[in-house]
Amino acid sequence: MKRKKCIIIGSGLGGLSCGVILAINGYDVTVLEQHSRIGGCLQCFSRGGARFETGMHFIGSALPGQTLDRLMRYLRLDDIRLSRLDPKAYDIVAFGSDRYRFANGREPFIEQMADYFPHEKDNIARYFDIIESVAQGSSLHSLRYADNDLMLDAHYQTISIDAVLDSLFTDQRLKDVLVGNLPLYAAEKGKTPFSQHAFIMDFYNQSAFRIAGGSDSIAESLAATIRRHGGEVRVGCQVSNIECDAEKATGVTTDKGEFLAADIVITAIHPKRVMEMLDTKMIRPAFKKRMMNLKNTTAGFSLYLKFKKDRVDYLNSNFYSFNSGSPWGCESYTDANWPKGYLYMHFCDSDAPRHASSGVILSYMNIRDVERWKDLPLGRRGDDYEEFKRRKAETLLDAVEKDFPGFRDGVETYYTATPLTYVDYTGTPDGSMYGVAKDITLGSACRVPQRTKVPNLLLTGQNINSHGMLGVIVGSIVTCSELFTSKTIYQQITDIDR
Ligand SMILES: Cc1cc2nc3c(=O)[nH]c(=O)nc-3n(C[C@H](O)[C@H](O)[C@H](O)COP(=O)(O)OP(=O)(O)OC[C@H]3O[C@@H](n4cnc5c(N)ncnc54)[C@H](O)[C@@H]3O)c2cc1C
């Protein structure tokens, strides 16, 4: 029987994981990537002998039998080398000199938090129960097949993180500590649903790992599996149009004018970009307008650090610091009080490093800060852009120096990425870190569906379900379920477990 031809636009985690699921299920897959390298946010780069990850620094739930471990084995990612973060302190949240450690596992997490906040011990246990029940209540996150694939308790999708924390705790510092890793999902007070917080907390609380050697190994491995199953991953192939006849998509046209016919087209890029590629009456103007105007999460500024040889001890924890006293509101800042918070991490270039050779400091940055350079070509944005980046880098270095006295002495050199860099490398509007923002005040208006009115055009990637390693892979399952049911996929995942 002739295999169905499926074209996937974008080779980030969404495009490649979707490609693997389809390829192992007999589809003829071609992934098209606009850049010369695959991976999107999974990409790494090397400078001066050091390696840097750009958008996937650590992952969770990867101990044998945990959710991501099962998904990685299903996606044939058994060859990825993981290095476990400190189970007693995978995340450290700092407010000035006060440090709070997150421990893996239910009892260790509750005990450690209760050491800091003994008067809230019972409430911490209640909080943990809610986190677990929200995450496990979702068939998508627990990988248990349910007929409707919906979360059993939708309440936590419609109530904000801060509202739930306010209902559980009286201690304001504890509430702030529990959202200390908020930069991982760029949550906003009164807007981001508690379910988003619960999924991330559960994901990393089960276990947390860095990817030894770099996140691009995930992209390479997924692409190799697609090729092994007869598929293709093409680079330097920017899609400019999705072609449709009166009833369906017929294929795509690239920027070089090449037409590639397809039975199914899957986009793994931002929905706004998808709408710009379509010219068909099947897409209603109201839907198009909604997709074009979706609100995105904030963008970021990344400062990549190359350390002097054997000078900096490897930090086996992620370090979040907030000089404004709270993780909330760091996306609203002035030039004078930026950065209100930052996340500092080391890269893991071998299985058990003693010293770090490179690291990154991440902080929020709005596109408006760099908008005046947006029409200038990459790499040639001028001296004032370079000066802007240098100034921001020095400010961030000063912030980390306050938390780690002597830190600057270990830095040999640094490189930077602004929101414009992310626009260039991923095509995400405004350089948004995590794509479309979940916002309870907008209701379903911020939801991006995996299917469209064009019957053979599907959407996937971080905007469908959620961002991140787990959110995007789960989104790929949701998208592929449109072609051969989620029950089949759950069964295949279970078969791999055996
Ligand atoms: C700074 C940062 C740090 C992060 N850290 C973590 C982390 O530690 N852990 C975690 O789990 N998640 C992390 N994330 C989130 C995670 O990286 C993303 O959610 C995920 O990788 C997104 O995958 P995607 O496939 O949806 O999109 P992308 O990775 O953005 O891929 C989209 C791809 O499509 C290509 N493309 C776009 N337009 C076209 C076109 N017209 N034709 C062809 N190709 C096109 C792009 O070039 C790109 O390769 C981080 C994100 C950022 C930005």
C-alpha cells in the first residue's frame, strides 16, 4: 500500500517528535527546516572550544518508568545521556542571602520546605497532593488512556496560580518560594492557570536531569530515527506557502519556489506564521484574526558564559535569584531595575563534571528593548546594538557576582542572545520564550487547536499543548492522535515498557 506523504514544517522538538511518531507508524515523513541546522530550541553552538545549549537546559521525570522516560523510549531516545541534578537541591531559589532548596520526591520535598516553614507543614503536604492529583489526573501527563483525553479536574485550569497559593498558605515568603522556578514557564500573576504550575512542578519534582553533551543530541537522534524509517529531514528549506485547493492542503512551496506535494501537512511553528502562509477560504477570518493576535509569553536575554579552565566548580543545581523580593512581575521592569530576577545554570559536558566549562544566565527581556534593530540583518546590527548587549551582559554579571562573590574572576568570555536572536533562530513572534501564553482571563481565546478547517492540515509544537520537553512531546501525541487515535499511541508506549 502507498504510504501517506506527510510534510512537517519546522525541525524543533515538536516537528521531529511528531515526525518520529508518524515514521514508526508507516507514514512517509519529510521534515523541512528553514535553517542550516535542525533542532530549533534544541540547538547548541560552540565558541572558543565551549558548547552552549540555547533553549533546553534541563528536563524532568526521566528516571526509569517515569513519564518522560517512557516517552523518550517510545521516541527511540535511549541513546541520550542524562546527568542527574542534585536530588536534594535540583532548584535553589534565592532572595538575597536566603536560599531555599527543592528536593525530589514527595516526602523529601515536604520535609525540606517544612524545615524552612514549620508552621505551614500541613499546608505544604496539601499543596503537594494537589500538584500530584492535577498532574496525574491528566491522561496526557500520566500516559494513562482515557476516552476524552481531558484533565479529570478542570478547576485548576481556570484558577490562577496565586489564587490557589493564597487559599493554601498565609506565609508570603513560602508562596514566593514555591513560584521560584516561575521563569521556566513565564507565569503572570492573576493570569497563568494553576495547572501550568502543577505540571511543571510535578515534572521536575519527580527527578531532574541535564543532558550530558548538549540538547542537540535529542534533535540528532530523532532525525536519525526518521531517516531509519525511510523519512527525510531537509535543512535550508524555508516554507513560504501552504498550498490548498477548494477542499484540502495539496502541499507546500518553499522560498526557492519548489512545490512539494503532500497528503498531510503538519506545522510545528508558531500559529501566527501558519496563518501568514495560508490563503484559503477554508480558514475563517475570525479564526485567522484570533491566531494572528494571540498573546505570547515574554522574551528573554541569554548570557552564555565560557569559564576559565578548571576555575569554576560545577553547580549541580539551577539557581534562581530575585532581587525584587518576589518572582512575580519580573516581566515589567525599567532600564534602571532590570533584571528583577535571573536563572543561572551550568552546562554538563560530561557525565560527572567537577568543573564547569560553560554556563548561562537567563533573564526576561521585552522585544521593545531591541525593536529598533529588528530590520537590520543578523550579525550586522551595528555598534549601538553591540553596546546595548554588552551593557546588559555586564549588569547580569554584576547581579550574579552579588550572589556568588568571586564569580566574575572565573568568566573567560561571554556571548549574548536577545529576543531578536530568538526571532531569527526560531521564527517565534517577538522572540517569545515559550510561545502562546496561557491566560485564564482570556478563557478559550488563548487556546490553539491541533486541527484546522483544512482537513489535512494539523498543528503541533509548543503552542498546542504546552512548551518544554514534556509539553511539546505530549502535543505531538495529541496531533498524531488525529491520524490514528491516542489509544493506539498509548498502547504502543505500553508495549515498549514491556
Ligand atoms: C531560553 C529558553 C530556555 C528553555 N529551557 C528549557 C528547558 O530547560 N527545559 C525544557 O523542557 N524546555 C525549555 N525551553 C522550552 C523548549 O525549548 C521549547 O518549548 C521547545 O523546544 C519548542 O519546540 P518547538 O518544536 O515547538 O519549536 P522550536 O524549537 O521553536 O522549533 C521551530 C522550528 O521551526 C523552524 N521554522 C520556523 N519557520 C519555518 C519555516 N517557514 N520553514 C521551515 N522551518 C521553519 C525554526 O527554524 C525552528 O527550527 C526553553 C526555551 C527557551 C527559549
